[in-house]
Amino acid sequence: MASTDMELEPSGAYSDLSSLCQLRFAARDLNLASRSPARSQLSGGLRTRFRGRGMEFEEVRLYQPGDDVRTIDWRVTARTQVTHTKIFREERERPTFMVLDQRSPMFFGSQRCFKSVLGAHISSLLAWAALEQGDRVGGLIFGDTQQRDIRARRSKNAVLELLRHAHEFNLRLNSPVNEQAPQSLTSVLADSRRLAKPGSAVFLISDFHDFDAHSEQQLFELSRHSDVTLMHVYDPLEKHLAGSAQLALSNGQERCLVPAHNPAFQRAYRDDFERRLEQLTNSCQRLKLPLLSYATSEPIQPLLRERFGKRRANKP
């Protein structure tokens, strides 16, 4: 990995707005174009499997009853003495919508960076990549009690507004435990249905700690009209608790000891994480939605290039 990539990898407890802006250059290696048919009737720069009178030539084939006579290829027809027609691949716009979780449980990390910081970096890379391919970019940033909607626009200012609010919400975090009950993922998904226009590509970035059956129902409704991708972020310490002694935990008022050295406790701890992840995975499989999982200990840029790299997008 180049040194510039290492310098722009997420780190620490809070995001750096300058780094989020500089990720624009790293995002040029990404291509978010969907391989599934578009569901909107907007025109724009995204290639889809819909065929019609678009901007990009697809092929020449034999004329069939019902074909538009304006698309007849007269040169091929004259050469073969058989009527042929031109087929075009439509270019369509796919608005890209980021839904970024910045609630208190995201304010946690044991290696390299907090989950909230990793989420901000992922949303930044995806937003810049979407703008690079000519899409409109918008989003919804949500914290414990507040949220911010960013109207989708095809401009650098739209991405900068998204990053600024992500950074501001990130700076408000000061504990992984909120004294008040935070707004649920279910309610945020319901709002996303209202904000994300049909045909949008929606990237939902969260640790999904409160994902349940109600969330799945809202996710189903959202996915009926949008291409939804779930980006699960977690910390290795949430997955596996290893130690040779007890751990002391405190919320600032009370203190308790966790038997991290106890094999039975370690196993129960690991099983709880795997159970919640399995629930999320099963829901995505039922809804046929992609689920990508990233740890705070992993370098995020090469992992996103592996999934969204331009070379990958060109593979059959």
C-alpha cells in the first residue's frame, strides 16, 4: 500500500475533516455501478441493462416487428440485403444515498480507530466515488437524538456538506453509552424510505447493534425501490475477548470486573457477537441484499478497491 494510502487510513477516536476531503483522490479507483437493472426512469451517466434509445451503442441485430424504424442501420441493411437495427444501451442516473450511523455505540474501538471514524471514512470514499462517476450524492447522518438530511445533488458541494455533517456528528460523541434512549435503526430506515428516491443506490453504514425484525421489515420496504448495500463495521474486541486476567470496566459512576480470563465467558461473549451477525446475515440473504463487514483493525481502502475496484466492474 502506498504511503499516501496509509496516511489517509482512519485512525483515532475522531475523524479528520481534511482527510475525508483528501479521500477524493483515493476514490477514483472505485466504481459503484450496479450490475442489476436500474429501477428509476431518470437519465444520466450510469450504464444499466435496460436497452433503448440511449447514448451508448450496444450492437446490431436483425430487425424485429415492433422495433423503431428510426434505429434501422441502413448501411448493414444495404450490405446484407436483410433489415438490421441498432440497439443502444441506455445511460441512466443512479442517485447515491449514504445512511451513516453516528450513535453512541459507534464510539468504540480497540485498534487503530473507532467504529464511528471508520464509518465516516467509508461514507466519504463511496460519496466521492459516486460523484466521480457522475451520480447525484446525498445522505442521512444520524446520531442518538438528531439527524441531518443532505439533498442529493451532482456537485462537489453536496459531498462536502455530507462530510462536514458526518464530522460534526462524530465530534459530538464522547461515550459508547448514551444516558437517553437513542433513536432506533428501524426509525432511521423508515426515514430513509422517504428520503431516498426510487432507483437510488443506498449504502447503510452501521454496526447494526439494534437490528431486529422491525428493522428487517423497513429494510425490505426500502429495497423494493432502491439498490441497498449494508456496510457492517465492528471492532475486533467485540468479536473476541481474550485475556489472562479480569478486566475493569466503568461508566464513570460504577465499576465492575469482567472475567476475560474465563474460557466459558469468552465463549459466551463470542457466541453473542456471532449470533447477532448471523441474524443480520440471514436477513440480508432473505432480502437478497449484499452485506459487507469491515473491522476497525483493517485498512479500508484496499478492501473497498477489492469490492468496488474498476477492474472488478469490468469483469463479466
